[in-house]
Amino acid sequence: MSQCPVCDDALVVIGSRRRTRRLATAERQVLVIRRLRCTGCRWIHHELPACLVPYQRYDAETLEAMAAPAAAPCAAHPARLPKAIAAVFRAGAGTCGH
């Protein structure tokens, strides 16, 4: 069972929602994300897979490719990469298990 990152109490599944991610090929992929509620603090959390970056439309691999100095051509436009994320990836902290 999962634990709440806020108070360490148990999380229970309360449903799911759809989340669209965009790939480097401009293809859209719909994922189903589990919604969890903490039994202690009652906060709602979403269980994101490792391929997603919170609050970003592109997946982690695409963001890494857009931030790389010698990026391979991809359909995702580099101008849409937030500056803060670009700085993290350029610093080398943004590797996604590769």
C-alpha cells in the first residue's frame, strides 16, 4: 500500500482520471492515472508513472531530447520547454533513469 508524502498515512484509491502526454513525434497518448486519498490528511494525490513530468504536456524523454545541446529533430517545439526545466536538464540532473 502507498504512503502519503505529506503525513505518511495510508493512501486509498478513490478513482482514476485520464491524462494526455505528447511524444516527440507529436503523437498523443492517453494514460489512466490513479487518484489516491490520504486517510490522515485527506489530501488527494495522483500516481504518475516515471515517464511523466508533473504539470508538463510532453513526456520526460521528449523534454530531455528538447533540452539536449545536440538534440535530434523532434516534432515538439523547443520554445515550449520551460526555462527552469531546461536549466535542470542542462545541468545534468534531469536524467530519467537512462
